[in-house]
Amino acid sequence: MLQAMTTANALRTETLRIDGMHCAACVRRVERALVKVDCVVDASADFLAGRAVIGIDGDPDPAALSAAVTGAGYQLIELADDDAGVTTTDLFPLLSRALPALIVGWGMFFAMQANRWGDFGWNPDMLHPVLFAIATPILAWGLWPMLRRAWLAASRRTTDMDTLIVIGVTAAWGYSAAATLVPSAFESAGAARDVFFDTALIIVGFVSLGRALEARVRQLAASALTRLLELAPQTARVVSDGVERDVPASEVTVGDLLLVRPGELIPVDGLVADGESSVNEATLTGESLPVSKGPSDAVYAGTINLDGAFSYRATQVGTDTALARITAAVERAQSSKAPVQRLADRIASVFVPLVILVAIVTFVAWGLLGSDASWTGAVLSSVAVLVVACPCALGLATPAAIAAGAGRAASLGILFRDAEALEAAGRVDTVAWDKTGTLTSGRHELTSIDAFSATEHELLRLAASIERLSEHPLAAAIVAHAEDLELSPLDVAEFTSHPGRGASGLIDGRDVAVGNARLMSTLGIEVTEEFRATTPVYVAGGGELIGVFHLSDYIKDGASDAVELLRTRGFESILISGDTEASAREVGRQIDIDQVYAQVLPTEKAALVSELQSRGRCVAMVGDGVNDAPALAQADLGVSMRTGSDVAVETAQLTLMRSNPLRAAQAVLLGHATRRVIRQNLGFAFGYNILLIPLAAGLAVPIFDALDGVPGGLAWLFGERGQFEPIAAALAMVASSLSVLTNALRLGRWKLYAAD
């Protein structure tokens, strides 16, 4: 029943699979019911994928959760622990209610039209009871699920789309039943004995068919998560004491030795122990080019071994694998609510009562003030108002776009933490780039050494002894060079890290400091920086400068393309680096960034981002190191490379599974595309209701009166009197929801076309 997703936050989160949700009102009811259960602190439901994510503090009673969901009118689906499948709506029940209503309804419609056109003279006293007897059971069968949900909503003093449909259909059926069973009352009142059994049936049929189609489209919108889940292998080949045996992947433990043959899926994360191969990691990174793997290289669950066999040790299993974390991130993003969605939900919550009021006013106005005091016309117009109004389209507008956008991002190796991060990406207009490890490879190489009061080897041995205790990329380059020369490290006492400056310690009682010009300045040592493309690392001993290392870095593939891509779309790029002015400006020159800020400390990076924000800029910060964490937290959108530090990944709102700057540019552009689709959907949903509700209420009648009647081509839509036909209203209502969903599905095929 419950599936653990993440424990990254203070609250533990679990996923519930829920059947029966189909609109924003359903989401609100489920969320309100769940937060009333003990230990449940918050809840976020997603009707697109049929699930709810709850934040819990403790262990909630599964029976209480089930009772809460059932009491709200829905069903909590129990899953086995190893079943992480996404709930998919069974379309057969919806179709079994839609098709009989549509077939019989249209049959009645054409029969009654044929009677009018052919003047067959069928006796209403005999025809109407037959229609009543046929329509009533079929109508009851088709309307029952909506009636049940509308009743549950009413019992909780709320309303939803089912409320509108039930009232509208019941009004049409009730008027027709009265005209059939008590015709004398109509005759004495001078009212027409028209019946609308066909209209009621066709409305129910269209709504049920529309919901079946919506369910199918919703499945497509959530299919990215389904595809990720399908990548998880079910079995693994474990080697123990030289014996191979296949076991369920869920039973693999950390430290197990596994064997993978060509063409097989890798079951859990690990490090290659023996053998070589090429692995397709497109499922994690979005990059289809194979990646060579050899001893000590990392491999990930869900990726495909291509051409070689190898054995590896499991390091991450179960929910700790990269694939499981990606799946959880996509699920969390699709289930969370963007700020604009909360606004749409609030509007939808007052929409239905407002529509009911409009329908009542329409009924009274046409019944009392119509040119012929036609209560028949009043029924038609009020039913049309109830049916044509569509809060479903309004409720679908944002979550459908978020689900499709987050799914497409995942396929590109871009993981948004939540819907708010995806929406924030859509507002970004400025991208601030860290240099080392983000735009450059971060794999520095020592190119030259200036030794002043020691030999190069002595200087290198001193510096490497200090730097081996540091995690900075420059330190790693110095240590690697010393190891290549087989220089053994010296013992270091009182090691101290100076963030953004370097490191220091005692070697044989002598103060040794290794770092940049700022560190030297704090020690009272003046250094002269040459304008050269290399990065200098100074070494001081006993308070004096004893040497300088010069290191070079390389621009990453995709860095120039990312900056150029953003520039052509109107975005501004800024380079922020803790490196020297010369080195930072050289990188800026190579990738064509004019605004370069060098020698910036970690806290100063955050202050610089804040300054940009104070000027009205919406800033995305892209980084990968510990020193980037403050800026990532300050930015409107923090973007971290998965290959970066754990602190950077945890702080960022967006993680790139492939360390390619082009992915960061794609994330920003995809965020803008998602935001554009949300605006389109909301505009369509509002525009649809603003246009069609007045037409359904009869606004077109005086217009057609002025035109001497309804043109023949519009008679199917407005009838003979110019009043919007309820059947057309039902069709329009279904079309509105489907159009919003299909518009959102375009994001699933999003690519970097020139027009994006």
C-alpha cells in the first residue's frame, strides 16, 4: 500500500496509489482526507498518475489511510512491496457506460428527427413511455458513478464537475419524465410536451467517453515515469564462491559480486571489479553515446551493457540506486504543485457554485421572460450552461503540463526537484555559471613549476602533502603529478582548510601554505600575478613564497554551445569564478561570455546572485562544488551537476545527470516551454468558459433574431431558436479537456528547434 520515496527531508514521504480521481476537486478531497490521519503532516495528490505523496512523521495506520481515501469517495490500491507500477485507469468500465448511452441516445435522436422531418405522426402518448422505459435504466447505469461522487461531494458541502453533470442530466430527464408521466399538467399549463431522453443519454455518453479518452491521455502524460520504472531489472546474476545464481534484484545486498553479460540490463549500482565493456547510459543521462567501462568505473541500475561481459561489486541497491532516485524525483515533481496550479485550484473551487447560480438565473429568466414564456427553452439553456462549463480543463491545465515537462526533462537526464523548480526555470532570464567543474572539465593538469628556494621535486612534495587532505580540483592535480613522480607524502599536522583560498599545515614544524593570491595576502606575502591563461597556485613556507605551480584546465564539450544557445534565445550569461582574473577571463573569451567576475569567494557568489536579483533578474546558478552551495541556495533556480559534491546536489533545485553545460541550457529552455504551455492551457480554459457559458445561457438568441433565424449550417449547434444545444455543449466540454491534455503532451516531444 505504501511505497517509500525519500528520506532526504525531515519528514519521510510515502506514495499512495489511488483510483478514481479525475479532476482538481478530487485532488482537494483526497488531500483534505489524508491530512486528517494521524502522523500525516501534508499530502499532495496527482490525479494524472493516480497517486498521492504524503509527508509523515511516524507510522500512519494503513487501515486509517484506506478509510480516509474510501470516505472521500476513492479507492486506495494495495501494491506488493516490489511493485512500483503507476496506476493506470481501466478504460472498460468507462466505455461500458459510454457506448450504450451513445448508441441508444443517438438512435432516439435520429428517430425523433425522422418523425419531425417525415411527419410520421407518431403518438406522443405511446412514443414517450417507450422512450422513458428504454432510456431510464441505461441512463441510471451510465450516470451512477457521477451521481455517487456528486453525492459524496454534497455530503462534504463541496461541488465538482460531477455535480454539474448530475444536475443537468437530472433536469433533462426529470422534465422529460414529467412530460411523459403527467402530460395533463403540461397541457393545462400550456407548456410543450417535449422530451429530452436522447439529450440526457448523449450527454452521459459523451462525458463517459471523454473521461475514457482523458484517462488514456493522462496515462500518456505520466508515461515517462512508467518507462523509468520498466527499466528496473527484476533479476540479478550473483556470483558466490564461483557459483552463479539468478536472484530477485530486490535481494541483492551491498558488497555482492554480480556478473553482467552483453545485452543485459545492469540490476543495481556498483563498481566494476573485472572486465571491460561499453554501457548505454541514455536512461540516466539522455546521452546515447556508449560509455567505456573498466575496473573501478561506476555502473548504474537500468543502463544497458552493450558488448562485453564484466563483474562488479554492488554499492547501491533498492531505493538508493541512481535509477530509483531519478524515479522518485520525477514522481515528486509530477505530484507537487506549482504556485500557478494552486491559484487555478482556488478558482476551480468557486467555479462550480458560480455555474449553478448562472444556470438557475438562466432557467428563471428564459422561463419567465422568454418571448413565449417557454419553460422547454429554459430547461435546454440551463442544462447547456451546466454541461458546457468545464472546471476539468482548468484543473488539468497546469498538472498536465508539469507532468509532461518533468517527464521530458527526465528523459534528457534533467531532474527537477519539484513543480516549483520547473516553474522557476520558466522565469529565468539570467544564467550564472561557475567555472571550474561546470564550464571547464575540472581536471587540471600541472603544466609548469617555478621553484624559488627549493628544487621542483621538493616543492612538489611539500605542496602535495598538504593538498592530499583537500578535495579541491587544483589540489587533486598537484597530488596526481606527485604520485606520477612517485614522491611519497610527508606527515602533516594542524591541517586547516581555507574555503575559497587554499589550505595550510605544519610539516616538520614548518608552516606550509598552498593556495591562491588571497591566501598569500592573509599571510602578508605579496605576489605578482601574470596575465596568463594558466591558474597559479602559490606555495609559502615559513612565511615566505617558495614557489608557484601553473595549472591548466579544459573547456567542456557543450559549454560554448550552451552559452550561444541561450544568447540566441535572449538569455544573459555571467561567469563567476574563484579563480584568477586572467584565468577566468580567458575561459570567458573562449566561450564568449563578456561579464566575468573573478576571485569571488563562496559567500561573495551568493551576494553577487542576490545583487542580480535586486536588479529584477531571475537567476539560475549552475555549479558543482561545495563552494557553490550558498549561491545555489540563493538563486531562483539552483542547478547542480550529478558529478559534483553532495552538498551542491542537495542544495540545488535541479540536478543534471550528465555533466554537460548544454543540459543546463536545455533545462532553462524546457522550463520556458512548460511555462508557455501552462499559460496556453489556462488561457484556453478561461477563454472557453468566458465564451461558451454566455452562449449556452442564450446570448446568441437576440443575435439570431436580428439575423432572421439561425443559419442552416449552425442549426446543429444552436437549434431552431438560437439556444445552444445541450448535446453540442457536452461535446464542447469533452473537447476542452482533451485539447488541454493534448497541448500538454507536446512537451513529451520537445526538442531544441530554432523556433523554441
